[in-house]
Amino acid sequence: MGTVQSAASNQVISVGLAKNGTIQTESEVTVRTNVANQPYPFAVQDLIPIAAGDYIELFVRNTFSSDVRVGDLNVIIDKIGS
């Protein structure tokens, strides 16, 4: 969970997770902004198997040219299974 905001209005911003630099397409969500510099909420989740040495990243993609800011980020990682 978090918020994303853009320096310009009417932007299309994608947010998702990546494992070892590879975007997990099933985690990707799209946020459309109406007003500049206003935080818009998003939530992403995915079940991603990881092993020692793997890393997870949050990626943000803006299809336009204005600056994007992520805020109020809340990350929860939980082990499932033994």
C-alpha cells in the first residue's frame, strides 16, 4: 500500500513488484491522476517464491514525462509454508 502523485495532472502511472529486476506483471496496477501533486492510493500484492540472494523491488512507470513521487509506503513480507 502507498500513494503516488505526479507533478502534472491526467497522468497514467503503473506500480508493481519486481523480483531480481524482472517485473511481475500480475502485481501491476494502474493509477490515473486527475489533479497535479495530489496523492492517489494504490495497493499491490503478489505471491512470489524467493530464495536466498533474491531481491524484491517496487517499480513505478509513468507513461508521460512529469515527475512521480511515491509516499506512505507500507510493505509486508510474510513467509508461507515451512
